[in-house]
Amino acid sequence: MRPGNVLKAGDVILAEVRFTDTPETKTRPCLVLFEEMDNVIVAGITSNTNMIGIPLSKKEGAIKDSVIKINYIFTISPQAIQKVLFHLSPEKKRIVFTELVKRINGLNI
């Protein structure tokens, strides 16, 4: 991504993602959760609508009906980002936040 571009929570981006089970990378859509100290924390997005997560429709901006996988959160560098595709609505951002908080509240500390 070009220097000077600022990412925002709720941006859906296209990025080179390295999978945990292979050294290969693949261009995938991701949801920006936040950016801090040159790290971008994202949730993966899949077009496999059978997966568990938060639905994301073409009407909302996705290329195909998809699922935000809030159980698949990882860190990427800004250099891995190719472009911003679209931005989630405030309502959809609230749904993502609520689901993340539910999972964090379920941690036994």
C-alpha cells in the first residue's frame, strides 16, 4: 500500500496472506480490526459461506457473498496490503465488535 494511506477499522482490504500450515502466500480479502505500530490486525474473509462467522453480502460491497471469520485473526505488515476494497457499514462494524467481545468475555482468566 502506498505510504501515507491510513487504514481504518472496518476497511475490507486485499492482502498477501501467509497461511500457518504452509510457507505459501495467497491474495485474500481481510477485515482491518486495527493498526498499531506498523502492524495491521485483521480477520480473514472467505467466500465459503458454509464456514462459521459473520455474513458479508455482495450488497454490502463484497465481490461474492462471504463470511468474516472472527476466529481467524492475524497480523500483517502494511506492505502486504494491495488495496482497500470497501468499508463496512457502522451497523456491520458493531456486529463484528459485539461478536469479538463475546469471545473475549468467554476466556477463563
